[in-house]
Amino acid sequence: MAVKTEPFLLERTVYVGIALIIPSYSIYKLFISSKSPVNLNLLRLKNVSLTQNLVLMQDAAEFQWTLLPLWMSFVPYLLLYSIVSSFVFALVNKKIFKCCRIILSIWLINYLVGYKILMDVFLNILCFSCISYLVSGNWLLIWAFAVLVFQASESFESSFNFGLISYDWYMILYAAHFYIVLRSLSVALSFHKCSNNFKSSFVKKTEKEESIINCAPKSSLESLLDALDYSLYPHSLLLGPLVLYSNWVNFWENLDSLHSNHLSPSFRTLLDTLISLVSKAIRLIFWSSFWSLCLCIVYPNSFGYLISYAQISELSIQNKSNQYYLIIDRGTVGASIYLRSLHLFIIYLQFYGWPYVLSNFECLLINLLQKLLNILQSCGRNTKATTTVTDQTRKSHSDPSLIQVSFMPEPPACLLHFLLISECWRSFDRGLYNFIKSYIFIPVMKFNLPSNYKHSLLLIPFPIIKNWLALTLSYSFVLLYHGIDKTNAIWLSTNLLLLFSERSVKWIYRCTNLGSEIRHQLSDRWIRRLSLLLCATSGIFSVLGNLHFLFGSKVANQLAVWLIYDPTLRFTVFVYFYCQMNFVTDLRSLFPSIRPHFEKKIQ
């Protein structure tokens, strides 16, 4: 048996070696190009941002990286906010806590970024709430109003640009505006959903008076406090991940319910959670510092943005006219794209990772303070009934499941750990994915034909049409969110076509005679080889599409031309992607934690 598995093991070892050697060599070539005096002068002539970082020049051609130091200056204030909020939660009742935290959020936001963000929050909450009430929670009309708000953002942009100190501040405030719109939209759609849920539960429980009392809706004041508390939460207001309003409300209600019943996790569970959060914070600091150093050694963003003005030195088919400003090699091109993808991951790891750590730390402090209060209250009671309650409480303390995990979505997964385009969309920006899934995809998929509809011409393909319509509307929203232009349209159209192709291949493999024949005739090894071959092909087209979003259409078109006319570059790219897919597959079998979160749930 060992002799049979040895060739396959050797094959996989070769894949791992190639997957490591190709990017390493490319990064080395990028390092040589970055230190070339000729290239540095050309970069300066093209007005590429190379800022002085201590004694080194740092690549600052990507504007989101320049926002990171400004955003990181907010972290100490957000940490202090978490501490104060946890103490207020433990000492006062629910309504007073919400009022106090709203006041605290208003003061902190006004201190950090000014009053314009607050005006934006109040205006959007008011408008979306009124629209939801006027249209009686009509899903389509609420979305129509949201589309108008997005389209009107250009005039909003000019108002935010007035009197700003720097472009960095302007970008943070402008990005925060779209998060505010999405949160207000979540509030409006959730109000409608809660109203429908209450009506249905009221009809079902008319015969049970006690149940009617328990499912009574919130008052207008409570709903307003929840909406303001959710919209003003500073951890995710500026550049943090998107949180659904329903998840927010459910989390705080469950947390308050546990503490009302004097239930809290054990000290061991709290300590393990604290150690985990500290380790995550240390990793965030490490990756930020490490990547800052890397950008002082190589300049992937600067070279990447100038690919459209570059010529590959080994490619003789291009003429050497004066239109080319840079003469680079294939390794520099590959490393620029490879590191630009990692650069995107590092940025969003910081933007989404710190809110995740800080919000979890706030929940940890709330649980710790509530546990200490429970112990103090138990020590002050001497009756038998109290002793019984205390014994039950002590038993509950040892239950690790009682700790409330934060409502904040997890940070993005590394782009190098994905095999399929669907994994990337589900596991990178989890907050935006949850928003699209909850408010676009699922409502469309719930639509059904009337029960008396008998035309088989539409009944048979209707589920497929409905699925494709839901996907198309979801990607159309992403286009609206990022801005309707040619570059984003090409980026999203490519991803949508790849997703349709992925689902079609899965359907053929699982539900057709051809798929059954493939499973019967081919071994597991050959099925793996063919599957990863398709994944590699999809990955290449995905990179070409995503380059429109990362670098622009000129760079993406130039790379496509090079892949068409340069067989060496084309072969190297395909071999790398195929070996990388094999490497990731083996890593997933050894370390299941790197699998996408949704995949772990399914399995």
C-alpha cells in the first residue's frame, strides 16, 4: 500500500515546491526592480507615491494604506469606549444603558471625526424609518429609495469635501457614509420583518393570552433607542465591518436575558477568551508592522499601477518605442499582482480585525463584571432559597456555552486559502455577504409561483431562473455600492460568469449522467486533478477580472495582452495556479481551521 501512495505523494510534494518557488523568485525580481535607480526615477516621474518612512522609502501608491495610520489612531479611544460601555452595562438597567451608550457614542464620534457624521446618521435613520412606515414595510419600495440615496451620493460627496483638512479624512468620512446608508437600510428592512413576525405570531397565539403578552412588540421609544445605538456604534461606524441590525438586537437581548437570570460563563472560559483576543491583537500588530516593512523593501503597488506603461524585457513581440516608460521582467509583473492581493488582505484584516477584537473585548468585560456581581450578590444572601439559586448559578458558571460571542463578523480569510470564487465572496467581507444574503438573495429565493399555476413550461426551469436572478441582483447591488462605471462592471461581470460556471459544473457533476459516469470511471486522484485544473482556470480569469478593481482597466487589459502573446508567461501562470490549488487542498486536510467558515458548517 505504501508503494502505491508514494508516486502521488511525490507529485504533491512537487506541487508544493513549485507553489513556493515561483512566488519567491518573482518577489526577488521585484526587489531588484524596486532598487533600480532607473526605475525609481521613472516612478517619481510618473508621480507614484513613495513616502519617506524613517530611513527607507515606502510604497504608498494605494490610498487605503495611507488611511491605516489615521484609522489606527482611533483604536485607543475605541478601547476606552469598550471599557466604559461594559461598566455601564453591568451597573444600570437596559434602557439607561442604551441611553448612556448613545450619549457616549455621540461624544466620541464628534470628538474623533466631527459633527457631520452624526448629522449623516440621524438623517439616514430618520429618512429610512419614515419610508419604511409610509410604504408599510414594502421590500421593493424600501430598496428603491435606497438606490436613489446611493445615486445621490455625488452631491453628498461634495458637501463632505468642504473644509476638510486632508484627503485621508475625506476618504474616511465618505466611506463611512455608505456604511451609514447600509445600516439605515438594515434598520428599515428589519422593522418590516419584525412587524411581519409579530403579526403572524399574534394570529397563531390568539387562544393563549399568556403567549400574546410575551410576544408583544417593542415600543417606539425602545425601537428608536435600538436603532440609534446600532447606527452610532463606533467600532464599525467608520471602516469596520457591516453588522446586521437583527443580529445586533438579538445579541444584546440574549446577553441581557442571561444576566437577568444570573447566568455567566466560568472564569476558565473567560480567561481562554481573553488569551485568544490578546493573541489576535498581537497578530494584527505583527502583520501591520511586517507589511509596513515589506513595502519599504519592494514596491508592488507602484509597479502594479504602471504596468500599462511597462514593457516586458523578455517579450520581443512588442516594439520598443518611446511610449514605454518601464522595462520590467515577468517576475516583477507576477510579484506585483501577487503582493497586491496580499496587500488588500492585510488592509482589510486591520480594518475588520480591530473592531472584532475590541467588540469581543467589550463582551468579555461585560461577562466578567456580571459574574463578579453575581458572586457578590450570592455572598450577601443566607436564605435556603438563595442557596438553591446560588448552587444553580454555580453550575451554570462552568458551562462554556453561556459566553456570548460578539455580533461582529470575523475578519477576512486569506486570499491564498481559496479554491473557488464563491469561497472568496463568502469569506472575505463577511458583513457585506451577510447583508446581501439576508436582504437580497433569500427574499428573492422565497418567491414562489401561485399554487394554481399549471404551465410546465415555466415550472421546470423556475428554480434555476430564480437562483440566477438572485445572484444577478446581488452582484448588481455590489456594483451600485462600489460605483457604477465600466471598470467595476467588468470586474463584477467576470465574477458573476465565473460563479455561474462554478455552479453549472457542480450541478453537472452531482445531478447528471455525465457526472455519474465521471464518478464511476475515474479514481479519486483523477477527480481531484481535474477539479483543481478547473479551479486553476477559474482562478486565472478571476485574477484578470479582479485586476480591473485593483489596478484599473488599462492594467488588466495590458496583462491580458501579455498572457495572449507570451507563451512563457501564460504557461508559468497556469502552472503556478494549479500547484497553488494543490498546495491549498493539502493544507486544508492538515489544518481544517483554514477552511472557509461556511464550509466547516456544512460538513
